[in-house]
Amino acid sequence: MVLRPALTIALVAAAALVVTGCGGDKTAAAPAKEAAPVAVATFHVDPGTAGTLRGKVTYKGPRPSVKAISMESEADCQKANGGKAVSEADVVLGKDGGVANVFVYVKTGLEGKKFEVPTEPVVLDQKGCLFVPRIVAVQAGQPLAVRNSDPVQHNVHPSPKNNREWNEGMSPGSADIVHKFARQEMMIKVKCNVHPWMRSWLAVMEHPYFAITGLDGTFELKNVPPGDYTVAVWQEKLGELTQPAQLAASGNQQMDFVFQAGQ
């Protein structure tokens, strides 16, 4: 039998449809594979080349006044402080102008490095109807243990924006509340919904290079790998100051920060 040209073309087209319908072009139909996440190895600092960043935070200008806190609504709180509690929200100075409650940290220069997370919890206490310390910091994934050392009911309520919010009451003598924060965030306000004067600030960091100043205003960041950094200091009323740092291998760099009145 001799096929006419038109019939031949029709049969060939039909055969192509059958082959395609049975999976003839499998390459086009295969789903794209997602790239596997790249694991980041933990960065280990070489103790032979690590250095230290140290310094002092001071305040220049008229000495700021410190406001008293009224705790008359809670007799046990009033008694614990002898009726003389003062607000740590104000600028707290040492006798030589050192600024307390300043958070010091490496702001840039450590990007892409993953550091080991401590398993030891950082403790935030409620003592004398105040959060102690005023400024607290953890690494992401490190436990924060909140304690109630007072004979009164408290409430702990952090208000993060990049982590999960929680709000829990604490009776006198109750076990510590332990939480972890998954992601870096600065600064998280922590409050007590029972006592409105109670405040603390929490920093969650991706690395271990941070410190909080005492009354002398000094700080020290040890075991820092050599490199170029930006170091920042933060105080809740005065804001933030930054300085560049170029830390040589096994170097020791002094960094002093001065908050000016009215700046």
C-alpha cells in the first residue's frame, strides 16, 4: 500500500503525541532539586595570635541627677531598699566619670564566623524589686535563667522583634525560668508587668565579644582574633558611639569612649 504524503504526515504527528504522552521528554518534566544548605564550621580562635581590646567609657559634662523610685505600692519592695531606691535608667557614674551599665561589643568584622555557644546560663535576677543586672547579654542559643530572689510576686516579659516573645509570672521561691533566644537582636526591653519601675535590657549576640561596664567604666574583650573591627558602646539614655579597631596578631589595643553632655 502506498501512503499519500498528507496521510504520512498525520501518522508521524500522531506517533509523536503518543511517545510524548508516555514520557518521551522526561528531562523537561523533572523537578529542580533544591541546593542543600551549606554547613558553617565553628570558628576556633588561635590563642597564639589572639589579642585584647580594652578601654574605658566616661562622661563629660554636669553630673546628671539620679531619680528616686517610689515603691510605696509594694511594702516588701520599699523595705528591701530602705525607701531609697534609685532609677538605673539614668546615667550612673563612678567617682572618676566612668559610666556604668554600658554595653560594649564588636559591631562589625566577625561576619561569616560561627562561634561555639556556651551551655552555662546567664542569670537575670529580681532582687530588691529591681532587675539585676540592668544590662544582660547572651549568645544566640545560650540559656538565660531568670530568678526571683524577692518575697513578692514578679512577672518577666521580654519584648523582642526578631525572637519569640514570652510573658511569665514568678512566685517567691519558684524555680528559675530558662529560655533561649535563637537570633541576634539588640536591645530587647525586659519588664515586670506587676511593678512598672522594673526594667532591664537584653542583648543577643552571634559571637562572644561583648562586655558590660561597672562603675569604673572599664571593659576588656579578650581572645579576639586579629582583624579590622568596629567596636560600639551603648547606653540607654546616651545612645551609641563607635570606633574602628585594627587589632594586630597578639595585639593589645586601648579604646576610650567619651559621652558628652547634651550630645
